[in-house]
Amino acid sequence: MCIRDREKDVKGNPIPDVITDIGWNLAITTESLISEFIGLTESISNNPVEWTSYANLNNPYTEPRKIPSGFSDKLTTFHRLILTKIVVPEKVKMACAKYVEEELGVFYTESSSARLDELFADSNTTTPIIFILSQGADPTEQLKAHAANEEIPLNIISLGKEQELRAEKELNESKKTGCWLMLQNCHLAKSFMPKLESLVGRFEEEEAATHEGFRLLL
């Protein structure tokens, strides 16, 4: 019965070239749960040209006055995020960035490249430097250049199959010699993370026996 109802809802999508079937079903569900959206599906059905124009905006979220049928007066900023998910889900990321900027400030949406010399100046032997990378980003060459400039050995281990024992051995050795140790691809060694957490957890109590030049990079 639920399957039949779902298929019926999908067939009712008046602009399938603009709104996906998933988006149309989301519109139906949202309309039934949030009072501000009442009349949304009727509006889309009666005004396909206006809704197509709205969907074709570069970032519909930022232009509430162009929402058809007077919904701009009903919807809050968060409601507009939901509407973006319904109409143009591929633009949700852009809309979320603008929402965060409006609610919390531009500080939380602007990305700034960290300078390695500043990172290392603010680091110590007991706290690892963690790089959270976006797709395609790789600081390895910059780290190699910075280590060479500082005349400090940099050991790099790409975690994965059968690298855990080597990583632990190099970690203990680097703490004694003052080398920098970079462990790459931590996401490929999930089973090793509890062990690594335990090793890092002992950094403070072992600080007196650790070379002051040692740094762990993840």
C-alpha cells in the first residue's frame, strides 16, 4: 500500500526535469509536517515556470524574494534550507555556507591557509599536529620543504596494510631522536587508531624523556 502511494506521489511531479522524484516526495512530506510549507505542492503544480526560474538561480537560498507564491514571507532562513533541499539539492552546500555565515558570522565560513612555520611555532612534543584535508589537498611537499629548511629529519609512513608495527616503532624512535614523524592515510588504518590514541595519551607523562624537537603529524 505504501509503495502504491509513493508511486502515485512521484507521478504527480509537475516539473520532473527540475525537481527530482525524491525532491517531490520530500515536498509532500514537508508540507504535511511543517505548517509554513502548506500549499507548496499546489504552488509548484500551478506555477511551474516560476518555480523553474527559481531553481535556475545561481544560489536560490540568497534570493528569498524570488520564491514564488509568497512563500518568502512565510519561511525562515532554516526553512529556506529545506526548500533548497527540495528544489535544488545540488546547491544545498552553497546554501548551508551562507546560512552559517548569516547565523554565526563570516569567520566560520572563510577558509584560511595555515602557515607551517606558525603551526610548528605553536606546537610541542605532547600534542600531534592534525591535518584535516579536503579532496585533492596534500601538504606533504610543503612539510618536506619546511623540514629541510629547519634541518630536521622527516619520516613519512603511509598507513595501511601491515604498517602499524612499523609506525609504532618509528614513533618511539622519533621521540628519542627528535625527528618529525608523519603518519599518512589514518582513515585506512582504523584498527590502529585506538593503539595510536593510547600511545599519544602517554606523551605527557613521557615528556621528560622525549627529545624537544620531536613532532607527530597526522
